[in-house]
Amino acid sequence: MVWHASPEPEIVKVTCRPSAPELLPAGPKVLVWGNSLSFDNDWRLERHQTVNCARQGMTAQDALPMVVALPKLEFSAIVLAFGSVELVRETGDIGGFRSSIEKIQKNLITLYPDTTIVVIGVPGGNQNIWQYGSSPQLSQINEVLRGLKGTRFLNTTELLSIIPESMQTYDGVHLTKDSYELIETWINEMIDLPNE
């Protein structure tokens, strides 16, 4: 009889900026989690230190098993950005996206109870500007994100419409500095709202 060693469980790792967030000085902190819409910004949020654990190209399905590896800190708020990668890759699985993002939200609430969660909608608009602008799934993904109970939804399509389309994105997917500055302003306000 041959005994086979059972495989070692895979250790899930998350890389954050800063790399050792537990060493940050005392004070309110915001966790940023999601795809490149989160990763690509330095996130200057008023009165808060930012811990950015986002990863480029990450889908909600990719992120789901990684939630348990997020920093074990007390956060004032969490900023989530998912959905644009699913649109770019044209996965077409809205049900799978809904299931993954709802589980992510539930797990975050368990790990970080009483923490404000701000969900960044996937920006869109002119189909000649946005790579996925003509996709009917854009509105479906945003409806899923808007429908997450106990979160605050930031409608980026509406918000970014106050600046020229040419200033919203530099490649039809990723955001410009001007877009991030607008989003940061609104996130600051949403974080400061009292919880209902």
C-alpha cells in the first residue's frame, strides 16, 4: 500500500501599498480593494491613510478567495472597484459576477463590521470613448453594484460627465488624474456621511 501525502493548502497572499500596513501610525485608515481602477491611483483621501491592496486585471471571482488575506486592521471605510475587467474580457456571466461580488461584500462585513463600504461604479458613456461603452452588460454590472445592500454606490458615469470626455480616460478603460480627483472628492464626502 502506498501512502500519498495530501497536498499542502494553497496560501493566499495579497500585496498592499504600503507593504506593511500594520506599521502605519495610529489614525483612520481606508482599505482600497479591486482591479486597476483601484490599483492605478495613489488615493489621497482627507484625514485618512490609504491601504491599497488592489491588483491589476483582477475580477470579482479572482478576488473572492483573497478576501481572507486582507490586512487585519480597523478601517474607517472600504473602497471597492470591480466590474471593468469583466467587461473588457467580455465574460458575459452577470450571474457569476453578482454571486462573487455579493460574497465579497458579505465577507468584508464579517471581517470589518460597521465599516462604510463605498462601491465605485464602472464608468461609461460615449461608446467611442469607452472600450466597452456599447456593451449592454455595462448597465447590468452597475445595477449589481448599485444593488449591494449596506453600501454606498458612486455613479462614476454621472460624476465624470462634468468634465470633457477626452479628460475621463486615456485608453478607453483606465482613468485619468482628473477623473481620480473628482472621484476622491466624492469618496471623501461619502466616507464622512453617518451610517444609517
